[in-house]
Amino acid sequence: MTNKLNIKDLSWEDLNTLTQQLELPKFRAEQIWRGLYQHLAISSEEMKLIPKVQRDLLDKNYRFNSFQSYKKFVSIDGSVKFLFELWDGEKVEAVYMPWHDEEGKLERATICVSSQIGCGLDCKFCATGTMGLTRNLKASEIIDQIITCEKDLGITLTNIVFMGMGEPLLNFNNVMKSIENLSGGPFKKFRRKRITVSTSGVIPGIRKLAELQPPVKLALSLHATTNGARDKIIPLNQKSGGLNPLLLEIEKYYRKTKMPLTYEYIPFKGLNDTEQDAKRLAKIAKRVPSRVNLIPFNDISFTEPTGISASLRPVDDKKMNEFVNQIKSFGGVAIVRDTFGSDIDAACGQLALSEKESTENE
Ligand code: SAH
Ligand code: SF4
């Protein structure tokens, strides 16, 4: 393990300061930036435009890659799950999801990235939640999930969603830095409206995120329309004052950014799947332009759940369709989200955890 900084933790301004300090010509900063973000360099040798003596200067203090190794798992549906091993031996995952239009043409190439190792919020339906929080990821460790995916698969990603392991708004500064580097500098890799941050409802984080200009898209993991039900499955709900202040903050986010919102909702059998739930959900969704994404529950029985986690069951397909139609009949916009990679455990937090358990049991 090395204690060098990762060069992708530098902002465009930082990189300019560094090249000045190293007395490199001014244009080198742009060459390095393009080398990293456009040409996907994960070592200094790959940046052939930079003379060897200058590359050696960079190598002395910086490393170019966050991972000592990674594994990938390819699904029959075209999605690919990456399991990365960081320099401290921790593991983190990302999933590539190709979205095709009706004629089969690739419409979007999305990556779902992780922002933390584990998560401290303990949502009762989430495998990552059972791990607790180990640490925040650095901006470079988020960026390298994207660079490695593009490099490995030989593709250009179009969209980023922060829906992997962790709560992005509780790792605010690193997540912001990764967004700024990926959408700024001399090579703007992603447009902000193609980046979605998903939160389980961290109110101060939503407030700060609204300041980002240009803004990113926001998704709220709502999952329940009453405090009674939400408190049971998302402990943060009670701690942060319940649904009212959260929904007010979400509305403010829309007013400030004019970005349509997404509400994520897993219908659980007998918990949040009645016609009354659909009615309340449509009412919430109509407060500002938004869409409800209904997500089929991914089984987490491999975590050996106890308490309420052990009692959560998915609704069947018939009920899912009925529920989506009910939301629509009450005037909400709703879809059932495509699931990717069920054959490779490509759900939130699952792979890292199952791998960890299998190595611990060896
Ligand atoms: N912490 C953030 C982002 C990571 S979770 C958040 O909670 O929004 C990404 C999404 O996966 C969230 O909508 C979360 O509710 C959902 N999710 C977690 N566990 C799931 C499971 N077992 N089945 C289906 N969706 C799940
Ligand atoms: Fe954390 Fe999101 Fe999982 Fe909740 S759903 S435990 S906030 S990763």
C-alpha cells in the first residue's frame, strides 16, 4: 500500500497549481487532464505526450489508479458488475447498464457507482445497510469506477447514477469533487443533467446540493408515504423529522434547479402496496414535476436478516402492474424500473457483501 495521493483528487485548478509548482509548461495541465479523463490513463506511462522526466515528477507524489485489482461479472442482459479492490483491501462495486430503445439501438450507457464502503443508515431492505459504514470513498475512487468501466469495456458512458453502495449525501465533499471533475475542466466528460444523485433523505445534503450550478438530477428513495411505514424501514426518517420537512426540501430543490425529480419506491407485500398508498404517492409525485420509479425488491436473504428485514416480501408481477396503474389513475407519472443483472447479484450492495462473506468463510 502506498500513501501517495491519487492525481484524480486534484481539481482543474489544483492541477494548474501543481504544473506551475513543478515548473512544467502551462499547456501540460490540459494534456494531463485529457490524458486522465478523455484517454482514460491509469498510469503515467500511458500519457505519451508528456516527456518521461516530467512523468517521473508526477509519479513521485501521485498515483494514477485507485484499484489494486478488480473482477467483473457479465450478465446475460448485457449489464456488467465490477467488484474493485482498493489499495487498503476494501471492496466496492459498480454496475454498467446498457439501455436500448425499441429498435435495439443503445440509447443510454449508464453506470451505477458507489460513494461509500458500506452505509451507516441501516435501511431494512438493503444489503449494503447490513454492512455498516466502513469509510467514505475519495473522489478519485468514485471517478476510477467510471474510468475503469469505460476502459475495460471499450465504451463511452453517457449517464452516472449514484445508486451503488453508500449514501452520497453523507460523503458530500468527495461526491461533489467527483462530479466537478467529471463535468468540468477542459474536457467535460458528462453533462450535469446526465448525473443523478440518489438519497434516502439527508435534508442538509439536499439543501447543499441545490447550490450546485449547473445542477444534477435528484432521486429520493421514498419507499413509503406515511411516517408509520417509512419509520419501520428507513431509520433516518424518524431521526430527521419525518416526511414533511423532507418533501418540503425536495420541492425547494425543484424550484431552485428546475430539474424533474425521481421518487424510488419498492412496493412490499402488505406494507406499502394498497390503493391508499398509490393515492398518496400520486399526490406527493404531483407536487412538482417528477416520476415514480417502482423497483422490484431484490431478495436479501443471504444477509440472514432478522426483525422486520426478515418479513419483507416483494409484491408479485400482477400486484406491481395494478399498483403502477393505480398511481397513474390518480394522476402520477410512474413506471416499473427494468431490473438488470439478477443473474449476477447486481443489486445495491449485494456483490461486495456476498464476496466478503465467502472469503471470510474460506
Ligand atoms: N443511499 C442512496 C443510494 C444508494 S441505494 C439511497 O438510499 O437512495 C440505491 C437504491 O437502491 C435506493 O433507491 C435504494 O432504496 C435501493 N435499494 C436498496 N436495497 C434494495 C433492494 N434490496 N431491492 C431493491 N432496491 C434496493
Ligand atoms: Fe444506505 Fe441507501 Fe442502502 Fe439505505 S438504501 S442503507 S441509505 S445504501
